[in-house]
Amino acid sequence: MTESFPYGKAPFWLTASALVSLLLVLGLRLGRAERRPDLVLALSAPNHVAAYRAVEEKFEREHGVEVALQLVHQRALTTRLQNAMLAGTEVPDLVELPFDAMRYFGRGPVQDIGFVDLTDRLQAEGYRERLVEARLSLWSKAGRVFALPHDVHPVMLAYRADLVESLGIDVDSLQTWDDFTAAGRSVTADRDGDGSIDRFMIDLSSGANSGVRILLLQRGISLFDEHANLTFNQPLTVDTLVWYVKQSYGPTRIAFDCGWGQSLAKAMADGLVLFYLAPDWRTNVFELEAPRMAGKLKLMPLPAWERGGRRTSVWGGSGLALTRRGKDPELAWQLARELYFTRSELGRRFQDTNIIPALSDAWELPEFNQPNAYFSGQRLGQLYAQLAPEAPPVWNTPYTIIAENELLEVVARAARHYERQGDSGLRELVRREVDAAEAHVRRYMSRNVLARLERTGQGGQP
């Protein structure tokens, strides 16, 4: 045969090899197509894949099914799922969503949302009363719940205990942010006399994206309420933004933006900053990325805005949704319960991640009462669990990102004013800018007739 091949032996064998490879690939694909899993769970957090593996294997044995965990980049997960829902193509049976997912998937009336409404199931099976109610806000629209909350993510302050104690700061006396800023003014300093500040009190983002959101939520200010009404234009918002600008800019600032990764680890090791915003998940990041800080860090509640007020906030979150076009919603619900509501698994998961689950009775498990050597022997589970019931609600809408960006612009303009003119006229400027921000968002929202009908109660009901 090779003798009659017009191009010679070498091209013949190359062609033959290519054909054989093609047939093998097609055979493998067809084989896989015949062995499609019974359930597919798509998620974007690698550490969650490892945590869910044991539950997945046990579920497969007990139910005689095959479950596939698909790890997808967060942005790709959101965009691909949106496109698949719009196009009517195949979707995963379950999806673990990022905290802002309902901004995109919650557009339009509730009957058009591509996830299974879990409200009645949660109530009928007794889970609703066992969950931190505020965490359902992330996954709700028009009073209906479309995902199970994975976590609470209460925020505390992590601090360099060795340095704070050597400076004579009594953290128990830092009851309010006024107490905190007063202490910060006394220790933020140019230690080597080179004209540059080389010790700061707190790590705050200069872009204000996460810090402002955390502090507003602590004060009970969500940008929108549960009915998708704008709620951020109020005196407390102005107070918070003015406070943030004064701590982050100008010659008397007490905050520095440490960034993430290596720059953050170096800032901690060098003692550049004393205090760090620390939701539960970030404590695990510290352990992994700044191992040299073991035994030097401790945690304390956030200072309150007024004495006796809320001492925590929230930062981030994940939730598990069942897609309406999934192959077997009942089987998917059973898997969702196993993943999020199996108490023993939640205990092990906390040991690996430091994340407080939204199922409150899990906090009684012994794993949540263990001392953590990295944080100087403090019992992280108990510290965060004590604050978790105070977690503020977070309501997402399709316009949340626009409102957030408008407030970031307010901070940027206020910062320029403060660095040039100081305190003179700062509050008045912020008040005007917040008014303008609200007006801009309202104009944008007014273009959407369906959203207007939903807000006035004329649409959006199932």
C-alpha cells in the first residue's frame, strides 16, 4: 500500500497516524457523551472543590449516580451561564455563584430568573430558621430566595498584637471609630525622620472600593433596599465618606493601601500597618500568604460607629443555586442539602478555611471552639460566630454596580478637594456629590420600564 501512495512512505505514515488519532479522539468523545454525569456542579473556588469532594463521593455511592464538579473561572462562569440561559442551551444542574451574581441573574421579573425558587423548600424543611437571615438577602428578589448561602463572612480587625501592645494601645478601649482614629493619630508617624510616614494605623483601599462598602454596611446602609429602592443618599453616608477621606488622604491620614499578595505580606512583616480589615475568609489568606506572622496577629471586633452599635460588617459571599433547566431538580436539591447543611462537613470545612457557615447550629461543633495558633491561640470560630448574627443584609440589583461606581467617584473628588483645600467645604462637597450620584442612578434606572413596574408593585410577581 505504501508503495502505491503517490507522496512516499513518510507522508503515508503521517497521514495514517493522523487518521488513527482522529478516530481515537472521536471515540473518546462519543464514549464520554454516553457516560454523561447525572449532575453537574459548576463553581469557581478551587478550595471549595477540595472541600466538596468527599460529599460528592459519598452522595454518588448512596444514590448510585455520577456527579461532576466543574471548576470554572468566576468571570467565565457568570458570562457563560448567562449566555447559555439566554440561548436555551445546556446548563449545569447546580451553580455556586459569587456574591454579586443576582445583579445579573436577577434582571427582569422573578418568573424569568433562571434558578429554582427555594423559598418554600427552605421554610417547609425547617432550614430558614436555622440560617442567618441577613445572608439570604444576597440571593433574594421580591421576597423570593434563589440560592443557599454558603457563608456569613463577618468582618473583624486583625492586628499586629506585638506592635500594638508595645505601643501601649489597649484594644479593649477602641470601642468606637472615634476611639480608633484618636489612637491612630498618636501612633501614625515618620519613625526615621525622612519626611515620609512609615507607620500607619489601618490598611484601607485608596480606591475605596471594599472599605467604603464594608463601613456603609456596618452602619446599616445598603445601596438599595429589598424592594430595589435607592437608599444610600442619607446623612450617615455623607458622614462615612467624609470619615474615609480624612483617614485615607492628607497629611493627618492614618490609613495606607497595602494591596494584596506579596505587598500585603511585606507590609505586615515590616509593621507598616497595624490593623487590617479581616472577614473570616481573609484570615486563611493571611495564614497562607504571610506565614511569618504566626503568633503575632490577633483579632478584635470592628469599632462601632456609636457606642453599643454594630461591631461587624460583611465582605463577599457565595451561594448555591439550582438551575431551572437542570436534568433532575429533586436530585440536585438533595445534593445541595448535603453540601451546605451537613454539620460534620461544615466543621471540617471551617478547620480548612476559617469560614463561618450560614447554618447557625453548626457553630456549636467542637471545630469552632479550637484555638488557632497563628492568631495567638484565639478561638476564631467563637469570635466570628458571636458576631455573625449581627451581619447586615446586602441587597443586589442590576444597578448596584452603577451606584457603587458613583460613590467611588464621590470619594475621588472629595479626596482631591481635601488634599488641596483641607476640611473647608469638604462635607458640603460630599453632600452635593452624593445628591448628584443618586440623581445619576435614578436617571439610569428610569430607562428600564420593567424595573419601574417592579418597584411600584405592578410587576415582578411570580
